[in-house]
Amino acid sequence: MTANLKAIGCQVLMGILGGLIALPATAWTDKPVRILVPAPAGGTMDVIARMLADQLAADVGQPMIIDNRPGAGGGIAIQAMRSAPADGLTLMVTASNVLTEIPHVMKTSFDPLKDVRPIGIIARSSLVMVGAPNVPAKDFQSFVSYAKKNHGNLSYASYSTGTISHYAGMILNQKLGLDLQHVPFQGSPPALAQVMGGQIPLMFDGIATSRNLIAAGKLQPYAVATKSRLSQLPDVPTLTELGYPELNFSNWLGVVVSSAVPTDVQEKIHNAVRNVANNPKFRGRMFATGFESAEDWSQQQLIQSVKNDFERNATIVKQFGIQLN
């Protein structure tokens, strides 16, 4: 009898161990995972989210279900994330501006530093200063001279009021004594259309949307708003090189969860996302899409980065008197 019980116990234990061993090393769950996206299907953020979902599904061994929830500056998706059970089965793929820019210029129902936890960064898009093809200036210094000769008569586009695309133009005005008038748009594509058409001479845009247009000669690049040159545009100088280190702006794309998710689960998800971000094939897909590779940050480094960007942007909004919508 005792021998039989021992044998049965061993079989049960081996079955449990076998099941555990069968789980992929990156798995934090044995159930399907929902990935919220605060943008419509087909947009850049949605495309990146689906690339991430494909790789996570392969690594974790569970389905990753995309759930697009656009609207309210990311607030609708974040509310859905916060309303879900805090079990790590609901993630959100977002651009960092949802946490670091939008809350300063739009009333939101969440505190980005308390209600949301950044988990992992998968790609980065830095700003590039681009000019219309009909602008006679062919480099940064030439554009500055051109703008000063046409003081008060030129403008710059942004992809929305209160975004880094807007901030960069204001700081450029301040540091160089220019008077470029701000013209905001609802998103990058309509703004770029006006710049390419020559109606607006300048814009600070994300490299992911500008890169192919630069390659096609539809935009001319003057500088990148970074401290180091970008692998996407290695011949374009940085604004730091040119003497303007304050013009250092970028957004990352990555994964966030509700702050109610237990820290041990957050760490497991972080490790899974980090594995994807460091996957050479995935990095290649990001580069082909126009994004730079992500920093290999710990979750704490990412949390601190969000806090730093949030506080910097709050200072800019206050300094330039940008109004809350």
C-alpha cells in the first residue's frame, strides 16, 4: 500500500516537474495575453505592437491578442488596462509620449508616474530637423541664416501642440533668436505633407516617419535632436555637436502595465520583453521600420527615464506657457 502511494506520488511530482520544464524560459503565464494599443489599427504604433506580439507569442508559447483602443491621448487604453485584473495578462504597447507629454497638455484620468509601470523598451524614435525641398538652405547654419533674413515670415510644423515636435521648435527659436511661427497638426503625416509641399519650411519629426522621405529627396535633413548620431542618418550632425545640447528629444516604444500588477510578475514580463528587444531578427525589423534599437535598460532605469522626461516636459510647458486643452 505504502509503496503504491509512493509510486503514485512520484508520478504526480514528475508530471508537475515535466509541465514546468515544458514551459518556455520566458513564460510568465500559461494563458493568452491581451495587448492594448492606444492607436488605430494600421498605424506605426499598431505595426510595432504586432511585431512584438508575434515574437512574444513565439517566445512565451501563448497567444498575444492585439486590442486597439485609440482615443483620449491614450487614456482609453490605459483605463482598460487599469480595469483589468492585475494578473499580468493585460499589457499595453505605447509610445512614451502618452506618459511624458500628453498629461501636461490634456486632462487625463490617470497619473503616469503612479498608475502605470513601464516594463520594457523595444525601440526608439528620435527627432530630426527637416526642411522643405524648396528651401534654399542646404545645411543647419545656412538655414539659421535664411531664417534670420526672413525674420517673422517663416513657420514650423509640429505633429501636435504640447509634443516634443512643438517643444523643439520653441527651444530652437529661443536659443538662436529666431521667430518661426508654430503651426500644429493632428499627427505627423498631415504636417509632413505641408512641409514636402513647400507651404511650411521646417519641422521636427520622428525619424521613423521621415527617414524614407529624406532618402527620396522629399525632405532635407539639417540635424538630429540627439547627443549621438543616428545609425539611420549617420551623415547628419546632431544639435549637440552644433552647440545646442538642450535639443535632445526622442520617444521610446515599449510595454507598460498597471502599477497594481505584482512586482514579481512585472519582472518576468520585463525579462520577456527584454529578450525580444535584444533579438537580432527583431532589431532588424525595427531598423527596417525606421526605428533605432532600444537601450538595454533595467525596469528601474526605464521608470527613472519616464520620470526625468515627464519633469523636463513639465518645465518646458510652464516656461513657454503652453495651455492645457
